[in-house]
Amino acid sequence: MAIIGRAVALGCAAFAIAACSGSTNSTGGASGTASVNGTIGGQAVQTANVVAVVGSETTNGATVQLDSIVITSVSDACAYLQNPTHHFPSASTLVLAAGAIAPSVPTGTFPIGQYGYAQYDADSATCVLTTSETASGGSIVLTSVSSDSIDGTFDVTMPNGDHLSGSFDAPVCSGVSYQQIQNAQTANLPCSQ
């Protein structure tokens, strides 16, 4: 379990930083639906775009399959992850992830800190990270997993006591690896709309 927890945290932390930079482009991309109840620091979580990323991360010789859900305030998240061009100002992103040492991530319940991970990040108008919260409790439930979409629910608590719950129906964003996500985060991209 510790390996899975570390791999989920490492893989998703890289993803969260890239996605939570508020980056996007305008080349298009599928968008799912999500509902989020609760707030982070008194602010509602914006749900303009929802996508899933399916991949893997190797930690200490074990390969962990990861299904990540990205709920973000910016449009075209999939297109950005496939080809990052700039960071978007005033963006926010909630990343939910479930991991398994298996050929794929099955449906089921993924407790935070063991098989599940959740992180919320928000940027300022100048693309500077202003809020970053990683869930300390709760779970992610995957109710349907296919090559086209991932559906489920979540109920997570942040260390500061903020509580988020909701549901998602996220189309899979193909052609994105965790290495691409990490590269997008470290790229020197301009802050623009």
C-alpha cells in the first residue's frame, strides 16, 4: 500500500502542478461534467472543464496504474496537456486520482493516502500559485471505467477542515503521459489568455 500511495502522490503531484498552473490552449478538447459541493478557503471550485488522464508511474520498481480526474476552471484542458502553449491567469484545478498495482485501475473505493489522492490548486491573475491543498482524508469512488470515460464520486477533507464532495463524468484525454505533464509544468510558458 505504501508504494501505491507514494506513486499516486508523486504522479499526481506532477500532474496537479501542471494542470493547476491554469494552463490551456484553444485547440479544442472533450469536456465532461462534474458537480462539486463545498469550498476551499471560502471559494467554490469551478467546473468549466473535466477530463480524465490514464497512465502509470513507477516507484521503487513497482508500476502503479493511475486514473486521474481533472476538474478545472479553464476550457480545453485536454488540448493543453497534449500541447502546452501558455499558463492561464486566475485558474483553479481539483485533481482526483486512484491507483492500483494491476493492468488497469478497477472500479471501487480508493481511500485518500492509500490508493487515492486529491489536490486543489489556484493561481493569481499573474499565474502565481496562491492556494494549494492536498486532501488528508476521505475517498474517491470510481463507478465506471472504460477506455473512453471515467465516472465516479468523491468525498474528501483538507487539513484545514475544508470539505469537498461531488461527482464526475470525465472523458479520457488520450495521448498524455505523466512525463508530458511534468514537462508542461517545468516549461517556461507565458502567462496569457
